[in-house]
Amino acid sequence: FGSRREHLVTREVALLVFVPWICYVLLLLVFALPPPGVFASVFALICWAGTLLAAGISYDFQKRHGSPFYKLLTLTVLLSCTAGPLVGHHIFVTEMSCYWMHQSGVTYKGVAPSSSPDAYQDAGIIDFSDGSNLDLRRVLGSRPVGSTTTYCIAPIMDSSASNRVHFFAADVDCCEPRRSFVCGDAAKPSARTGVVLPAHSSSYNAKRWQHFYNAAAQAAEVYGWNLPERPIFVRWFDDAEAVQSALLHQGLVEAFIQCFVGLCASSIVAMWLHWSLAYYARGAESKKQTSRRAHNNSCC
């Protein structure tokens, strides 16, 4: 009987660990990795509905059998239905949205920095013309009030004498307020490729773009530039393909880490819930036995 009970406990703990974790991993991946679009959204909603159905089945078992184990399983699956989409959406917004934008965006070659930025608003990658370079004497780092992030910009210039700047190299936490711009491959003279920073692919990217625009507006006041309504901000690199691979790698690594964190959290929660249930069950059984003994003694 003891070995059979031990087997049941092991099975229950395993179900409490792996069923919610599998639901969490499934939802995290379908919300984080696929490209944006109707098909991906519909597929993610179908997966989410499937995990809710699993929680409903577990709840139905609980009603039919009265086992508190199924109540715990239902609760943990519902937690996974909430955590998986939230974490997956965060990974998509911060990592994968840029990758998919660059994959679907247009690549322009031989673009002069003095060109109007309006013609390149759909760009994913811009290869600037020979002679283009960063003006590292007129950089600016802006830190919004209450933030710990410095938004760094440097103008992309060519030989034409103009006080109108249309394109900026930009990144975060890689410069001093007005010097030492070391973002991307700024130190490489051969670098002439910009990976465009999206302005509309997500609320996170839109907010970040606005911070870069505010930094460019401050720089325009300091250095006497004329700033267009929609300047283009790029991350400055020598090899754009390597940057795209790095973005994909970062997204996959982040997803793997969050899946592992989810497994650890699921294991801890499952063992804690099962231990708590066993503890209270033993307490209830002990009270019942004490009450029975007291009743027997009173009868005698």
C-alpha cells in the first residue's frame, strides 16, 4: 500500500509540474516567435483556447471526483494561461519585432545622408553611400527624467555642406552627454550600414523612437540643425546580416531562458501546493481521529 501511495504522489507531482509548464511553453512560443500577421494571431488564440479547455477538463474532473488535486491542477493551468502570453508578448515586443521588421522591410543601397527621409520610411536596412560617416564631434546623450537609460544619437553626414540632418545613428547607454559615442560599429571607418529602429511595430518601439527623437531635437537646438518631421534612426553597423542573426539569436535565447525559469517556477509551485495539501489533509485526519476517540471515550 505504501509503494502504491508513493507512486500516486509521484504521478500527481509530475502532473502538477509538467501539464502547466507545457501549457506555459506553448503559449510563450506562439506569442513570442511567429511573425506578426492574421494567421499568427489566430493560431495563438487557438492555442490559448486549447489551454483554457485543458483547465476546464481538469475542473470537470474535480467536480466529478471531488479530488483537491484537480483543483490545484486547474489553478496552475490557469496561471500558465496568463503568464505564457504575457512573457511571450514581452519577448516579441523587445526582441522579435525588430527582427521581423528587418526581414520584411526594404533594403536600400547607396543612400546619401542628405536625401529626404520620407522616401525611406519603409526601410529595414539602409546602406549609405561612399563618403558617409558619423559626425562624432556633435553627439548627444539624453536621459529622460526618472529614467536610468541614456538615449544616444550621432548625425550621419556626407561631404555636402548642410545644416539639415535626416539620418541618425542611435542606441542606448553607449555615450556620454556630448562625447564618446561608441554605439554599434561607430569606431569602424568602414561601417556604412544602418539597421533601422522601428517607430510603429509596437508600443515599446514607438516609445523608444520618441526618446531618440527628443534627443535629436535637443541636439538640433545645441548644434543648430534643422530637423525633419520624421528623421530615421538606425543602429550603425558594418555587417547588417550579422545584426539580424544576432536579433534572432537574442530572441531565441530569451525564450529558452524564460521556458527554463517557467519549469523551475512550476516545480516549486507544484511541490509547495502538494506539500500544503498533504499537510492540511493530515491535520484534518488527525482532528477527525481525535474527535472519534473523544466520542468513543464519552460513550464508555
